[in-house]
Amino acid sequence: MGSQAPTRSNLLTTVCLIMSHVRSLITYLNGAVDDRVIPIWNTVAAIPGHIRDETVVLGCHRDAWVMGGVDPVSGTVSLHELIRAFGVLLQNGWKPLRNVVIASWDAEEYGLIGSTEWAEDFPEWIQRNVVAYLNVDVSVSGSAWHASGSPSLAHLIRAVAHDVPHPTVGNKSLWDARDDVGPFAEVAASDAETLAAYETAKKVRLGPADTGVGALGSGSDFTPFLQRLGIASLDQGFGSTLGDAPYHYHSIYDSERWIEVYGDPGFHRHVAVAKHMGLTALRLIDSIILPLNTTQYAFELGVYLDEYVSF
């Protein structure tokens, strides 16, 4: 018996039924969403150093839309691994040369509120004492490692990445992971137009500098430190490529299950981010002379100025 074409009456009935379900869902969500105005809480810890007026700050936010398996739990996991490593160093007698401050920011998703309020509460202290801010937000949402930072930190970021092992491939470094592709790379490569657009966007993100370290803009908790107070800052993580499984940003599918199956089976990339952040922090904390390259800062300013004038 052949199937019959739907009648106008059947279509109207189906549409009405769908609309009824939508209205029920909206009513449920309106009742389920907690829209109260309540306090937010930053959690901040410090390790005193020998030089009391120089401090390295490390931070990650902990609030999320829905479950936040990637954003920000992946970053929080890497930061917690770093904290545990600092604990082992302290148990073995380590005394940092400079102070260390570690922050878990609240309400980042509502407009960087936690970090911004902290920066606005202590601007004079931060500008006098903080030598660098190291941020992690999303440790892993794909296969390719990337780092963005102030020009004065670019050479340090790159040098440390050469010293950290590749998370999944022997005889390679974390720096080599910038060119990693996901498990579906062959399928992605078949679409030449999309591939060309992806490569163009990648070059734009890196900017005009020759360091391989991109410029920071905004969008995470480094913003008040860098853009408001002028503190040298870093942000890093593994990002999506065309060959990776889709990452459903800020959705119910941003879950631990996605991380375990698609994002980082074995959590090797999470560990690599912790290693890079930790080694970068230690070189800033314990170097007699701060490894800040002001010449690179001047060079990049000149490059941007030349581009602006020519434009």
C-alpha cells in the first residue's frame, strides 16, 4: 500500500502539536532558570617569594554555561595539575624567588566580572608588583596547540614549547603540535575552499610577527590585566581544526563525555598545557633577570604602525 500525501489538516495538526511542546518547554525553562542576583566569589591563593614586590599571577575561570566540560573545566584541570606540582616543590623545600598568586575567577561568562572586579579593586598593587599574568581558559577543544601573548613574552612562550614534549607523538615537541590535525583531516582536505579559508584565518590569528605567537585581543580573563593595566599576559590551549570532531561551544554538549571520546582521550593534551604553563611560570618566578623581551615589543609595535600607515 503506497503512502499518502499529508493533507492540509494533518499538517496544521502537526504544527499545533509542535508549538504546544515549544510553549511547554519555554514555560519549563522560565521556571528552571535561576535569575537571582547573587554574590560571586573569586578564590585566590598565594605563595610568598623572596622578592616581595614582584609577583606572577596565574588564573582560570570556573563558571560555565551548562556543564562546561571544555570551557572552563579543561583549563581548570590543567591549572589544578600545576598547583599540585607547586605543592610537591614546596614539600621538597622550594622557596620561589618571586611571589605566586593563583586565582579561580568567577562570573567570566557574564562579562569577565570576577577578574575585572579584582583588577579594579587592586589596580595600583597590580601595576607596581605583577610582572606577568598567565591565563588558561580552554585547555583542549581540538588537536592543534596555539598560544597568544604579549610580544615581550613571545620568545619565552616559544622556547618553553620547544622544551615540552608533544602530548601524543614521540620525538616531537609541543611547538610541533601547532600543525596537528584531527582524525578527520582527510575528509576536511577534500573541500579546497573551506581549507583555504581556514588557513587564511590561521595566518590572521598569528598576526604580522615572526615569532609564531599570536597577539592577544579579548574574550577571557587576561583582558583586565593586559588591556586595562598593561600587564604582560599569555593565553594558550589546543584548538579545533577542520579535521576534529565538532566542538559545541557553550552548549549542553560541552561535556566530560565529549572530552573523553573526542577532545582528548587519555587527557594527554591537558597535561601538555599544564607543563607549558608550569614551566613558563617557573622561568618567570625564579629567573634572576625577568625573561621579558622588550625589543620584540618595540619591533611588533613598529610592524603594526607600518601596516596602519600603509593602510
